Amino acid sequence: MFHTSSPEDIISGRITDVYFERTIRILKAKGINPVVKAEFIAKNLPDNWQWAVFAGIEEAIYLMKHLKIKVRAMKEGTIFYPYEPVMEVEGKYQDFCIYETAMLGLICQASGIATKAARFKILAGGRPVVSFGARRMHPILAPMIERNAYIGGCDGVAVIKSGEIIGEDPMGTMPHALIICMGSTVDAIRAYDEVLEPKFKRVALIDTFLDEKFEALNVAEVMGKKLYAIRLDTPSSRRGNFYRILEEVRWELDLRGFRHVKLFVSGGIKEEDLPVLNPVVDAYGIGTSISNAPVVDYSMDIIEVEGKPLAKRGKWSGSKRVLMCPKCGQRKIVPNNRNKYVCSCGKKIEDLLIPALDKGRQLIKTLSPIKLREFVLKNTKDLQL
């Protein structure tokens, strides 16, 4: 059997740190069950990120719909900064105590993956970025990983189930295994062209047996105009100066009239590689760098008890609003009151934390992954890394 939890395990509260189960026993024995507000916040972001993408709220809402709580939250895909609460829950503490572990888990990893994808999309400068990292993680998590990579900005995903979830056809080229089974790259691309439907672009993987330059020319001469692209997945032990390899391949293809053939790269690509490779690369397949993205380290902390501000040391007590000016982008955190705020630029400031759930009744609309991706791309296009 797979070593995973089921949806029933999560909803029943079995995926919880044991001290929450013990806390419930104590509170019940003592007859204590205050109405509290608790916020989800990240004081710091990983790897010196200046901002992050809030993701995972769709799954969190699905879980919290089973609880007698009210929720305010940022919309999925919203850009947030350290110290800004992304979500607040309100209810009797015993009603949601044991779900803290699961609620955090649903947004921590999703936000990390979406943010990493957004960063790669910015660094790619308009070039396509495809999520290739599902094979590096537990298969149960593959659709979650690739959905969040997609809404963060990736142009496509590789796994069939992930494609079904985001509503897009999965993307892929060919594996080294096909070339090895066929005996040569030329035979593999010929078979690919003979067997598969025309809707699949002809992309040849060229680093299995021979030097990349000569293999690129071999497949280009065989396929001619039908060859859409070549993919270099050159292993690091053979890579040397990857930019120079790509530059040489581009030169030789162009010299022989194959300017239409695009260059795709994959294989251990990191953020710092893109500014170097962009001049000669047309698209990227990013695997582990996205699927193994650092999590956003949210914490959930009580900030109000029975209507009175109360929090542990190091936390700002009291319920809060996160405000942003839609015109100039100015942001501020203020107490949760009915005051109307106007930006210094004269525009009315908008609340980013909005009512999302009221004791099982969902108050925010669930957007499709395609719409979420558009939302993230719009909000990250002018951001600096």
C-alpha cells in the first residue's frame, strides 16, 4: 500500500500533531472552549524572496467547509509580503484545534511551488516554461505540484492527471528510453513522426548518444520543416559550458537553413542559469527546482480571544486588515476596523483579506487554474526578484 493519508483521514482530523489531540482532551476536561481568531502569517520568506504567491486556499477551503468557523483570506494567486496575514479563522477553538497541521500543510507547500514557478517565469523573459518535476516527488502529490506550478506561471505540465486538473493538454517531448530502444535518435524521431498525430509538435531529444551539434544536424536534415525543436538535456558530467554548447548548436543550425528549429533545455536548470542561457534558449523544462521548491513557512497563531486582542510574544495581537492601493500598489496592515482609508495618491485602498467562508458556506468564487494563472501573471509582471 502507499504510505499516504486519505481525504477521510484529513477531514476526520487524523493528520494532526499529537499535541493538538492532547490539547483538546485537556480543554474538554476543563470545560474551556473560547471563541478565538487565529491568523496565518509568514514572518520571513525562503531564499531572501521579497514576495510570494498565496496558493493552496482552494484545498484549505474544502477542508474548512467541514468546520464551524468563519474565514477571511486573500484570493488564491494574490501576491503577499512578510508579516501580512494571508488568512484568518474565527470560531470556538475546539472546533478547529486539531486541523492546524493540515491547514498549514495545504498552503505552505502550494505557495512555495507557485512562487518558485512565478520566479522562473519572470526570469525566462517571456519564453515558455514547462513543469517537468513530478517524477522527483511522491506520485500522490504530482497533480498538486503541477497545478500550483501552472497557476504560478508555468505554461504547461507534463503529467496526464495534472493536465486533466488544469484543463490543458500535458506537454512532453520524448524520453531517452525511446531513443535507446529504437537504437538511434534519427530512428526515434522518424518513429515519433510516423506514429503520433500531427497535433504533437516534433521535438527531438539530441543528447543520448552523440555530440549535440552533430545530432541536431542529423535530425534536422531528416525532418526538415517538420522539426519544431530540439531538446538538450545534457547531463552535468558532460555539459561543460552549457551556453557555448547551445550557441554552437544554434550557429550550425542557422548556417544550414534551420533557423525555424527552436532550442529547448532541461536538466537541473536553476534560477541563476536563465539570465545566462536566455540569449540562445527558446523554452525551458524545469523539474526539481520547482517541484522541490522551499515551502513558505506560515504559522497559525491565536491573536484574539473572546473579542479581546491577545497573542504570544513576537506576534501582533488583534484581528487585522491588509490594504493595497489598486493604483500605486501602496500596502499597509491596520487593525480590523470599519475605518475607510485613502492612499496618498488619492485612491481608495482595497482590502486583500476578504470573507471566504461562513460555517460551511463558501463566500468566494473558485476560479479555474487558467484564470488563476492569468491573475498571477498580471500581478507579477512588474515585480523585481
